[in-house]
Amino acid sequence: MSAAPLRILHLLNTVRETGNGIINTAIDLAWGQARAGHDVAIASAGGEFESRLADWRIVHHRIDQTRRPLTLWRATRALRQLLAAWRPDVVHAHMMTGMVLAAAVRGGRPPLLVGHVHNVYQRSARVMGVADVVLCCGTAVAETMRRRGVRPSKLRVVLNGTIGSPRLPALARATPAAIARPAIVTVAGMNERKGIADLLTAFAQVAAARADVQLHLVGDGPDRARFEEQARRSAVADRVHFHGFQRDPQPFLRAADVFVLASRRESFPIVIGEARAAGCAIVATAVDGVPESLDGGRAGLLVPALDPGALATALTALLADPDRRRALAQAATEGLDRYHVSRMVDETLALYRTSLP
């Protein structure tokens, strides 16, 4: 006899479609759980994903959790009422404000409280330790949380999985973007943590050795104007292309001769799974969960973070060696079941079942 469906409530700040990895992971997880026959809801301040959630029969409750006194008071009241009325079996908090609110109001018949650690580089992620179960998106994340004092008995690892996401068209239908090549491509938020300044510095060195190579940056963020100014000041400004946020980045991944992720900190990047599925030759910095996402370096080249010279050397060598690029691209596409949405959904549901009283 199959187990009874669960009532699962996910807490997020928003469901905006901006390329945010936390939101994307939560949306994929909720979709997979609803598809498996569970009753799933999301509480957030809303956003572009709301219509798609409705299509997937996921109920959205508008609860603004912005950190302002009156807004938080209203959110606390609304969440308390929702828990009392709907009585979920699981409350799955993806962000710290939601975690604190849920811990404060769950009373009565308490649901299982799951704190999902996505951004381990934020020291405030320690707050997730108040949950009954602390779900870590990578092994390195779990180790960091342990060092910060979270009891090992609370820690569980479920790797991020993005392949097969309902947010994106089928990869087989993605036509490579019409961009200048040979192309180095990154898909990342335009912020300091993503190492964009290091990538631009490295590219200037690569471009000095290769008169044809182009750099394409896909994404948006608070520091984009500063990076555009850095590019304009370089001697190769005409070969640096900012494409902004793309709802579907797969055409750019399919067009890449080399995909690069130059992050300074990175818990477990879902874009690596997307780049692997697209058959990219990958160069990435060896920080936090990145080595695990590349199978310890078997599925891509790892370089030190904050070292533009090392990044430039790796990119220059790879561009000059098509056989090596093909070998890395082939290695990237092996063992991809580990990075599929269905695996992430199944493991998370199993975590709920084994943790419920």
C-alpha cells in the first residue's frame, strides 16, 4: 500500500523569475512533489512564477516576508493562520526569514520543519540550525554547517538537481545562440561573489593571446554596471558581450566553446548541472561545492578562486586544444542522473518520511 500524500508548504521570499538559484531549486522541488501526488503550497511575496504554479496545481499564498517591522508582524500573523487552517505535514523553509517565522509560530500540532541551506557562505545561515532537519545542497555545505555548530544528527545532504526542470524547454529543442565565436560563456549573477571581475581580468589575458576569442556574460545583478565599466576600460572591450538575464540560458550553453564559472564562493551551483547536460567543456573555481558538482574534477577543469592568471592559463590552453575540449565535454555528460530533478525530489521526499514522527 502506498504512503499517504503529504501536505508540504515551501517558504520563499518571492517567486520571481530572475535566475535566482534558490528560487529555481524550490520551484523545481515543489513541481516534482506535486507531480508525485502530494498537496503542495508556496508562501511568498509573489512573482512571475505564480501563473506556472497554478498550472501545476501548486497553491500560492501571498505572504510578504520583507524585513520591515510592520511587514514581519503581518507575515507572522498570516503564517500562523495558514498553519492552523491547512495543517501541513512539512514546512520547508528555503530562506532565513521564513525559517525564523516558521519556528516562531508553528505551535499546536507542529509540522516537520526543514531548513534548506542554499547559501552557506552567509554566516547567518547558522539560523537554519533551529529546524528539525537541516537539508544541505552539497557535502561541503553540510561540513560547513557542522563546523558552525549545527548538530550532525540534524544534517542531511540532498544535492541540487536541475536536469529535467519544468522551468526550461527540453534541451533537445535548444538551438545554439547566434553569438560570436570562439565563445567563452558564463551564466551567473552579476555580483562580486560570482567572480565576474576576476573573469574579466582573465579574459583580457586570454584575448591578448587569441585575437578571435569572445566572452559572453549571461545574467544580471547589482554590480553589472561596474563590470561593464571594467570591460569598457579594457583593451578588448569589443569582444566582451553582456546579454543580461535570459529566461532560458540553454541556447548560450549550447553555443559555448568553453563554459566558465569563476565564483569566489558557491554552495552547489545548479548552472554546472545545466552546463554538463548541454555538453560543455567546463572550467570552474575549486570553491565550496563546485568540485563535487564536477565529480571531483573529472567532469571539468578546476582552478583556484581569486586567481585570474590561473583562470586565463586554463582557458587559453583549453581553447588551443580541441581534443581536450571534446574529452571534457564527453566527461561532463556522464553520470547525469545524479543531477536530475527527479532524484532531488525523491531524496527530499524520503528525507521527509524518515524524519516525520
